Amino acid sequence: MRPVVVERLMAVIDAALIVVSGIGCAAGYHIVTAGTLGKADVYAAASVLVAINFVLLTVVQHGYRLKNVTNLARTFRMTLTTWTGLFGALLAIAFTMKVSEEFSRGTTLSFYLVGLVVLLAWKIAAARWTAHALRTGAFANGRALLIAEFGLATSSNAVDDLGQHGYRLVRVMEIPAKDLASPLLLSQLAPRFEELIAFARENRVEHVFLLMNWSRQHAIDSILDALKILPIPVHLVPDPNAARFLRYPLVSTGNTFTAELRRAPLSWNERALKRTLDLVGASVALFVFAPVMLVTAILIKLSSKGPVFFLQTRHGFGGRAFRIFKFRTMRVLDDGPTIVQAQKNDPRVTPIGKWLRKTSIDELPQLLNVLKGDMSLVGPRPHAAAHNTEYEQIIGNYAFRHHVKPGITGWAQVNGYRGETRTLDLMQKRVEYDLWYINNWSLWLDVKIVVGTIALGFRQNAAY
């Protein structure tokens, strides 16, 4: 079976499951609640509309490509966000057009939940079947020739990859490096090319792949010239050096294509979405915690000498410096080249400061940093500038933490890596979690971290 057929079949199955779920939920709900089928034609039409839009949105996101089908985590995220966003958009349209009264809330909710569960279950089965089919070469139906530089056919992963994704190599022609370097390549190998062309005609070969060093421009041009009589496509496979870079997305920059070796961690749309969550979340949190912050400020003033707020230089997005706001919990206001982390039973911590640090209330003023745009609600925790400089020199990927805005809380913190980092291993583990967050960001992940932080806030023992 050809990959393109499989991809279309998966789209058809998605659509069929959605239509069946929609009609089934409508019929079941009305039979249980009213004893009748209700407006079956209306719900059938709505189900078809949902199915068409879901499939189209998935196609736009390349969700049916085989390599994406087997990426279950990506498929789950895409299915959840597409399904939820589609329902939200269609409900908004129905309300605007004043046709929402045609759909009962029970039917709509059951369609959303049942449809989502059915789709996710199907995605799991499809991912497993596709992965097995790719491993066994079930899609290798397109007959192809491979012309390779001697030794590359066995050392390159390209041969296995071609076999897994729809191409069956019916013949491999290897050419020694010294022949490829010769200016007389065509005349020297003319008999072999004539025999290869005859073989291609007899066996109805559909594709030719060239696997050789891309610096051999003369050899590539000569082979193309020799094969020009065959009306079939000729593909140049990346050599080992080029393959390292062509794994990255190709981006058009006018008439030139570039390999995007490192992309921005978040797209413009993702940054806008995250910023919206920050502004809404920080504003709500300031309103909710305003009484707590007022009482905290009074207690700090009454219990020890010094300012209410502690300001310290931290490094944010792109390594830019900013001043972070915290409630003062110590008798000192260190912000120099040498800063000692707070330790257990640290004599510098004030009595009220110990409680503030334990409950994380000392972090609440950072909501102001979020509103200013220096920080986000969720992101890698910013460290003091002195520690930042130190860790950048001894932890290889530490600087990648600055690819997003620092956060009041983060993935490392909800996984237990909070407070003092007594050893380098602890900091490396925190960095691993931070990098995972950057590479796997989603709005739902931010919400999950915020909820997890609230749940853990009053029972953390790692902050001194």
C-alpha cells in the first residue's frame, strides 16, 4: 500500500468516526432524555460539518503524514487543541447566527467528550500500526534504483529510510570514488549505464536515487546526462555531511532556501498566546492576593529593619538583565558579584522571612515583573546574575534557558527542583527540566504547571 493512500484512508476514518460519534451521541441522548430521536437530520449535518473542518485542519498541520502519525505525543496535542478549538469556534458561530438553540447542551457536551475519546483511541491504534508497517517495509511498493558512491549504500541510513517510506530498491549500482572523480566518467561507465537503463525499462522502475558526496558536481551532472532518456524522476539524497543540516526545516528567504538550524522556541502566535495568559493570570492573581500582600508588607516592616521589597539583578529573555521584585526575607540585600544561596537554618533569614519563603509568598511581587514583561507566569526560574555567570561556564546547555522569559514557577519546580541547589548535579537536573519545558511548550502545559504550583505551594520543604 502506498503512503499517500494510507494518509487519505486515515483522514476518511477520522471523518467517519466523528460523524458516527456525533449522530450516536445525539440519538442516544434524546432517546434517554425524551424517548425520541430528536432532530436527527440537524445533528447529522452538524457532525459532517465538524468532520470536514477537523480533517481540513489536521491536513493543514500535516497530521496525516506517516512520520507525524507515529509521533503520538504530537498527535495527542494536535488532536486535543484542534478538537477543542473547533468546537469553540463552531459554538461561537452558532451563537452569533442565533442557531445555537437547535443544539442541546447535553448532546454537544457528550459529542465533544465521546468524539475526543474515540479519536484519541484511534490515534493510538493508528500510531502502533503505522510504526509496525514502517519497520517491516509494508509501504515499500515504489520500484527504485540507487546509484551510490562505493561504501555509502551500507553506511547511510538513507537506504533503510527509503525502504520504510514507500520505495523498494530493486537494484543498487555502486561506483568507486576514483571513477566518480574522473572527468571521463560517462565514457568509462557507458556499458554499465546502458545496461542499467535497459533494466529500468524492463522492470518499470519509477524512481532513481543518487547517493554520493555533494561536492562531486561533475559526476552528478554526468549521471543526469546519462539517465536523461528515462522519463522518471531522479532524486539526490543528502550525503552524510549535508544530512546533518537538512534534518532541520527548510525556510524560504526570497529566492534562497536555508536550513533553520535553530528555531525560535516560540512562534509569534505562541508568544502572543503566552503573553495573554500572563497578563490575565497576573492581573487576577494581584487582585486575589492583594490582601495577603498588604498584610505581608506590614509584617515585614514591623518585624525587621529595611525595605519591604528586595530587588536583585537577574537575567531574562535573551540574557537581558532586569530587576526582580521579591518580599524581603533576609537581613541582607546582596546583589553583587558574590551571592551565597539561602541554606537550612540560615541566620540571615528573618523570622517572618522563613515563613514567607516556605509558603512562596515572597515570590508574589514578581507578578509586577510579569505585567512589566520581564517575566512570565511559567518559565525557567531566573537565578542571581552572579550564579548565572557561574553556571553558564560549567553547564553546557545552561544558556538555552534564556530562549524564553523566566517564570515565577516552572516545570523544574513542580517536579521538586526548588530552593537551594547544593550540588552541581541538582542544578544540571533543574536545567534538564527547563530545557524540556522550552522544547515542549504548550498553553495546556503552562496551565498544568500553574495548577501544580498552587497545589504544592503550601507543602514545599525545599525552600529555606
